[in-house]
Amino acid sequence: MAPTNSSAAQTPAKSSSAAKTAKRTPSITGTSETLERLRANIGPLSTLMLRELESTLPWYRRLSADERSSLGLVAQNGIAAFVSWYEHPSSPSWVLSDVFGTAPTELTRSISLQRALQLIRTVVQVVEDRVPELASAGEQVDLREAVLRYSREVAFAAADVYARAAENRGAWDTRLEALAVDGILRGENPDALQSRISALGWTSRNRFTIMVGPAPAEANATFLATLRRAAGRFAADVMVGIQGDRLILVLGNVSDPETAYLRLSDLFAPGPVVYGPMAATLTDATASAKAAFAAMASVKGWPAAPRPVSSEDLWPERVIGGDDSARRSLLANIYQPLDAAGNGLLETLSSYLQLGHSLEAAARDLFVHSNTVRYRLRRVCDVTGWDPLIPREAFVLQTAVVVGRLSNGAKHAPERPAART
């Protein structure tokens, strides 16, 4: 028996395998006849594609004429570019310039990424349905596979367009947000400020609140996204600003302020966190922000201050620190209402505070029963909202009395009874 030539025996098998592989891997470059048919049908395919978009995509019919024209141009470019790609395949970079051209901005404004993919799917379906008319029987499989590969490249290119647009929009929104926060702090023109925050999608018209505290060492995009999500559970609108080592949080239409302040303060860096008074308008938001910053500068005067703490709870420290707005607030919210209420409330409060917070001593000083003193102190709490029986709140009331006397001179100094022996 003649020896078997192993290499010769394996050659036909290898040739057969290579043939099968070549058969399974279609050629992207079509014949001249198929290319000629594709070129001749660009116009009819474009017309058919526009009709298909009108009939199958309800949202497309609701677009304005300019938007439909822009998207139709993108789809037509896609068909024309497919013909060029079928003839000379190249890298995916051609898709951005040949298909989308100058349309990415209009495209991302007109429709979402989901709808853009629906449009691409419709265009591909139109071309795929016409394959029997565009290619001979031997090239139909290759043409269909080429359409599928082309649609994949276009879909990835569309995703890239939307991703870049989102990055640009995010960078612009960040700058606009920083300008809006700075405008609130500086008290810019309300109309210009309203226009700026409206561009950010801000819809709240009232219940503005500003929180100020130490910023984390690494206030990166992940942290800011987490902060916005957390704030979004309590407020309809949120803006975040970072100025140096301070983090500023602007909230609009807060639903549960006490819970919101407590939960959101956990996201600030260690240290005191202050929130300003609720502002009814955008103009008042500037005053709230200034109060929060003044309180932040004075909070170290109250080591036992809670976290977070209201700027109004720090009125005494702010007055001592030279904050004139705190002085005016003490006058308007405590001293003047007590003075207007009469019935000895201001005199009783003054005597109670000066005599060591003793009901009996104040009663003897005023020549009244201790129950009368107790009743008047309750009235003080009803009128001002501050309870003189609580040491910290009594300190706020005492500061208000001093500020009131200094502001009004001897005119409002309560008459004193005869000197005690």
C-alpha cells in the first residue's frame, strides 16, 4: 500500500473550509449593477421613506414643518450615505459628517434618542423591504447584511451625537447654574434672574430656601448628582453652587422644610450648616441668602448650635457681629410687636429677664401675683413665637429688648416701680 500523504489529504479539507468561510462572510462591495440600482433609487427611496415616517410615527406628524424638514434631511442623507458606504466601506467617523451633517443640535432639540432610533429603524426597514428590487438574487443576502451593518453604525453614531450634546448641555447648565446662584446672592435684577433660572427648567415661584455649609473636599460630579437627587425628594427645584469652601443649596417650593434641612445637612462636610428664612419671592431669596451667610459667619458664637440651625436662631450673635439686618429683624419681629401689644408684656419680660428668670422675683418687682407673670410670659410667647421660659429663647428675647431700647431711646423704656429696699 502506498504511503498516505497527510499534507495532500488535508489540503482539500482546508480548501473546503476556507470556501465555506468565504461563503459565510459576504463582501461589502457590491457589483456595478447593484450600485447603479442603488444610485438610481435614492430619490424614490427618500420619497417612500418620508411617506413611511408620516404613516408609522405619530410623533413625527406632530412636529413643526421646520423640524420635519430637518429630520427628513437627516434620513435622506442616511440613504445617500449608505450607497457611498456600500461602494467604499470606511470607518464609522463618516456617519457624523455625511448623515447628520449640521443637524445634531436641531436633532437633539426636536426629538429624544428613543425617537431618533425609531426614525433610523424606519429608514432601514424601507431600504430592506426594497432589497429584491435593488439587487440580483445572488447579492440580496449580502445587501441585507450590509444594510444591517450600516444601521448599526448609524445607531451608534446617533448615540454619540446625543451623548456629546448631553455633555455640552450639562457643562452649559453647570455654568448657568453657578451664575444663577451667584445672581441670587448678589441680588441681581429679578427679571434677568428669573429668565436665567427658567433656562435651567426652574418652575417654582415661591417658597425659596437657601442652605449654606462647608463643601466636601471632593465635590465632584458624582457628589453633586447625589445631592440633587436627595434634594429633589423634598423640593420641586434645586440649584447647587460651590464658592470656595462653602456649599450653597437653593431649594424651591420645599414640601417638608424641617425634614429637608435635617436630611440634606448630612450631605455637607463636617461643620455648622445654616439655612435662611423661607422666601416668598425671588427678591426675598436674596435677603434669605444674605441672612444665611451672616449666620454662617456668626455661628461660632454659639458652640451648642444644632445642625442645621436657622439664621433666625442666631439673631443675637449676628447683632453682636454687626449684622444690621438681624437688628431690624429683632425690632420687627419681637420688640415692636411686644411694645404694640401693651398690657405690661414688655415690662414683665424685662423684669423677668433681669431678675434671674424668677417668676416670684418678677412678681414682687411688679407688685402682681406670680400667676399674672406666668400668664404675661405666655402672652409674650404667643405674640413673638419665642418662649422666655426656655434659656436660649430667653437670650434672643433679651437681645431684642436691648436692641429695641437702643433704637428708640428712653421713649420706650418701661416705667419702673419704686426702688426696692
